[in-house]
Amino acid sequence: MNADKSRIKGVTFDLWETLLLEKNGWNLQRGNARCQSLVRALRNIGVKISVEQIALAFEKMNSWLAHVWHTDNEVTHLDQIRFIINTASDGSIAVKEEWIEDLSSAYVSATFEVPPYLNPDAHIVLRWLKSRGKLIGLICNIGLTPGFGLRRFLTREGVAEYFDLMLFSDEIGIRKPHPEIFQMAAQKLQAKPYEIVHIGDNLKSDVWGAKRAGFKAIHLLTEVGRDRIAESDPKSLVSISRKLDSLRKEQTVPDKTVTSLAMTIGAIEELELS
């Protein structure tokens, strides 16, 4: 292979189940915390809606999100909030501008009350990439936590400083595997697509999507850090998104497959020598 083609200038990462991991049952606990926080925030502004009404609205929103996500498009954070309040109140309450800050804070707070945990290998890999002068990017499809909330969380975890770029689907309006989100990352990192390796756990969003955009791709194949309870619940957003992102192994071939994030160091070195 031509040396210029094998040189890796930058590495981009998926976030969920790659850099941030879950424990069984945490999605349900986080969902309950989000409902309760919204109810408290609404009561503080004089609006009475029950936890049960909010929870049912979230179930209904999952179907709407799945419909939008199927097209690789995205829903904004504020539109999620508007949908929840409008649905929970049977259309009788529209979100006022002066409510947004409090409702947004309540919506995001669940991520910090029931937090995911940082992949134990994250600091090692990110430090190694920085020591080799690699550009580092993040390409993340959000669920319910918006990009600004995830930035705050990554700052709290002490890893935000490693990144030269963070792209969140709610802020740009499109989701992986759409090639445009990868192309945008390459443009902002000022690198050619073939000079970038994308690392992620999902065959469709991370491997197929990255390779379709001209990136190299490393598939993180592991059972660690997945909420199996959420995945087994057909009504959960995790389960719904899994179905949207399903792809058979024979439909795409990663450049490398690893079973831990730490193994990506060796995989990247091998790709540069190939």
C-alpha cells in the first residue's frame, strides 16, 4: 500500500458503548430520574403533570424518534422537550420561552444522577494518541442527552481536553451512518477521509458508515458496558435504536476488530504498517 494512504493523521471515536459504558438497568433508572426531574421543574413553574404522564410521553416519543432516526436525521433537544410536555398534557400546554432553561436543566440532570462510566482504557488510549501527535475527534449519535450535556459530562470525567473535535447529532441535524457526518469531521480535522480511523461498537453506524465515507474503521466487539435489560425491552429507546442499527456481519468488513479499547493501539499501529 502507498505510504501516504496508510498514514493515519486522526482518530475519531463513537461515544456510547465505546468510550462511555453502562450497567444493567441503568437506562431504566436514568429514565425514571429524568421523569421525576421534569415533574419537579414543572411544579416549580406552576404546571402539574404526573410522573406517569411524563413516562407515557417518553414511550410515545420513542416511536417518533425511531421514525426520524430511520432517515439518519435528528431531533433537537428542545423539540424533544416540547414533544414530551405537549404529549403529557394532551396538547393543552405549550412550552414557554421562559421555561426552557429550567426544563432543559431537569432533562439533562438525569445523566449526572445516574451516570454512565468511562471506559477504563479511555485515558490510556487517548494519551497514547496525543503522544503520537494524532488528531482526535468524537462523532456521537445522541439519545436523550444533548451534546452540551455530554460535553459537560466528558469534561467532568477529565477527557474532553483530549479532543480536537466533538460532533453531536442533535447539533448538526444528521446521524451516523450518514456519510455527511463523517465528511464533516474530516473537513474540520483538516484531514483526508483515508487518513482517519473511526472506532466504534456498531457495525452499521460506526463501521459501515465510516467506510462508506472513506474512513478506515476499527470495530470494538465486546459485551462489556452494555445494558442488557434495556436491550431486551422492546419499548426502550436502546432496543429500538439497536434494531435501526442492525447489520449482518457479512454486510461490512472492518479494517480491524478488537475486543477491548486498549487493543486499538496495536490495531492502529498495524494499520499504519500495512
